[in-house]
Amino acid sequence: MRPKILILGRETDIGKHRSYVAAVRGAGGEPELALPTGGAVRNESALEEFLRPFQGILFPGGPDIEPWRYGEEPHKKLGPTDPELDEGQLVTARIVLSHDIRTLAICRGLQIMGVAVGATLYQDLPSQRPSEDIHNIREPTKCLAHEAIVEEDSLLARLSGSAKFRVNSRHHQAVREGEPAGLIGPFRIVARAPDGIIEGIEVPAHPFCLAVQWHPENLSKDGNPAAEGLFRGFVEVCRTIMPPTVD
């Protein structure tokens, strides 16, 4: 049986999320697109009930996060935002951390995880943190823009099969590092771009809570070892908590 994986977005946005659906399915999971709204956002018990059918949750990429949610005024280069999406994903991010729900977060998903535990964001990397590394190559989606340098003792390195590999990159925002260095709330920073931008975080004490800034869903179907390893490892750990089958 395939573990049910919630892709945290609106069903009407299926066109934007086809690559995530394909990557989860290709790794052996059964993806479903849904977003908590209304009572499920305002009431923890209702949210728990909404999440109950799923063995894992995937936070996909998407629009910029509203700056007021991390205590800042909008930057002039801020892109489109989606208040309902922010609300549904942020409350879910906090509950997956407190309830040990298996979680993989990608691009905006990493930023949501950071904001959920009190981090702030670079609202626009080119203007706020200039670098020779290019972080926002929209097309082609499989273009390998720069290296990810990964801590060798991390879950990310184990799943990726390497501590250094090239990744695609499609973002103009990123999580800022706070104090103490190397940590963001319960998350350990485990990967960076050559210019120091955070590319991967994980919670050591969690069964599986891992977030990356690049887009492995665009690379997994082409035999990219790091991308395949991420999705395969995520789906397998979700499979371990499935109820036993009855003969």
C-alpha cells in the first residue's frame, strides 16, 4: 500500500503542483492536494482531524510570504502574496513540529518552516544580499544553478548520497540566520549555497522534518540521485507508520 501524502495547497492549483504530485507518486506515495481553511485553521482539534488521514505532509513552493508575519514592512521587490495560503501552511507547520508528523518542505516550504519558528526572511536576495551565485533561474526548471554544501552527518546528506552536489534554484527570498549560529529554532542548518545562503534545514529530534530551498521535484524523474533520495526516503519513513494490512 502507498502512504498518503498531503501536498499542502489548494486542489484548484493542481496545475502548479503537478511536479510534486509526480515526484511523490514516483517514490511510491499517494499524493493528495488540500489546504486547511476556516475552522481547521482556527481550532487545533479540527486541524488534527484534517491531518489524520495522512502519513506525511509536503510543503510545496509558491508565492512570497506576507512580511508582517515575521515582523517586517514590505520591501519594494516583494512579489505576490497569498494570505489564506500563509495562514493554512503556518498553522500546519507548527503542528507538524509538535506532533512529530513526517514532513518534507521545498523552497517556500523551507521559508514557511523558518517563519513558523520565529525566523525572518530576506525579502529580495539580489537587493538585500548581493551574490555571485544566481538563485532565481526560472527556466529551464532543471538548470543546475550552484552547489549545495551539506553537513556530512546530516539526514540530508544520507538521503542525497553526497555532501556536495549541484541544485536548481528558483527563489528570490531566503531564511535569514539568527542566533545562535547554525540553528533556526529547533532546526539545524545542514546545507548552504557557496555564498552562505541557507539551502537545507532539519530537526534532529524529529522522526523526519527536512526542508530544502531548491526544487528536487523537477529533478527526481531524470535520475538525479539527490532528488530521488529525498523523495524515496520521505515516502519510506511515511510508510513505516501505516496501519497493518488485514489478510
